[in-house]
Amino acid sequence: MKEFQQKLPCHSTELVHFRKRLGVPGMERIFQMSVGLHGESALEDVVHVDTTVQEKNITYPTDSKLAIKIINRLNKIAKSHGISQRRTFIKQVKSLRLDIRHYRHVKKRAKAKRALKRLRTIAGVLMRELRRKLPQCCLFEHYQKDFLLYERVLKQKIKDTHKIYSLHEPQVYCIGKGKDHKQYEYGSKASIASTAKGNLIVGVVSHEQNLHDSHTLPEILHHVETSRGKAAKQAVCDRGYRGKREVNGTQIVLPGRALKRDTLPKRQEAETMQKARGD
């Protein structure tokens, strides 16, 4: 921009639409071109590999939030197609939302548990009513996939595996990276590879499943090879990658075992030295 303007340079959704139009192959070509601009500095034999969490734009997931969202969606479907409902339960859902507050308190747990059970019952009632009346509008097949998702969310328990944490992002899973300030994060695990000296990012991969760090190495090292046209001879990783010494011809370098007598700064210095010399 040559002059100051009061408006935004572009709409916030244009980048999203741009990425969707390009697709995965287009983004891969752009990434390869950006890596190739650095020339020989991007072709180092040693790369650093680590994983992080790509957080999704979702609220903190609770069963009560998901049940209320399902009820609101079902009422919206009925209203948009002109289906007359016997009852919408809007007023009761509002009071049940208040009953769920402070559900961690000892004296509030029983009340919150009853409210959650009632919310699931209401969602089931609305869903069965729509299933009876939607075929008249020839729209049942269009919403069948959504209804199956809603049923799975309403049936899941606290300690179930492969839970659904969001209705608009059902592929989100829970990740614990051992952070003190954030015990759990909700998103997808991403691997990042960068050169040892220039610190240039030469590989980025997003994983659909919550894999162990050592199981993410084949995919990220393959992406490094395809993005720059040369495989890495060594990959320096942290202790989270224990269990792998070599992957597709690439040597995996792990830090040595920390000793109890070592202080924290000394242990960190020893790990840094070992990574630098490739022990």
C-alpha cells in the first residue's frame, strides 16, 4: 500500500478460499519453490526434527456443550425446512445450562449430572422427530451423516477412546505434550524439520492420528526428501523419539541419558553438545 487506508487490504476469508482452490498439490509446489530459493543452504545433511500441536479453533470441549449445540442445530434444521415441531425445548435448555455451571463443585455434581442426562434425552427426542418428518421433504439422506455423528457424540462417555470434541472439526483429538501451563491441547500433531545450521524449514507434515513421535519420522523425512530433492543423512531429535535409530537410510541422533547428579543447566548443555557433534 502506498497510502494509508481505513479498510482492510483483503477480506479475512480470501486466504482460506485461496488455499482451498490450490489444494494439497498446489501448496506442495509453493513449498518446494520456497525451499529451492535458498539454494545450497537448504541441502544440509543434518536436520532437526520436532513435533508440535496445531491447535484448532474450538472451545473447551464438554459433553454438555456438545449436547446443547446438537439441540440448536436440530431446531435450526426444522426451522429452515418449515417442519412443525411438537416442542423446541428452548426454555428448558436455558435453565439446564445454568444447572451445569460449577459442575466440579461437590454439591453441584449430582445436579449437573441430571441436567446432562436431560439434555441428551432432549436431543434424542428432537432427532427422532426429524427422522420421522424429514423423509416427507426428501432431505433425510442429506442429513443422515450428521445424525450419525450426533448419535455418536450423545453416546460417548468420559473415559471412551476416539472421542469427538467438536461438531465442525470431528477429526480433532486430544494431545498431551507435558506442558505445565497447558496439560491438554485439542488439534492435530504436526512435525517440523529444519536445517541444523541455517534453521530453514524444509519439511512440514500434519498427522491425522495421535502417533508416537518415533512413528512420525518416516512421513516427515519423506517430505524433506521430496521438498528439496535430497534425503537427510542425520536427523537430530529429542528423547520423545526413543525407539528409532535409522529410518529409510537416515540416522536418528538422540541425546544421551541424563544423570541424576547433573543440574538442569548442565543437562541441557550436555544435550546441546551431543546434538551438535552428533553423538
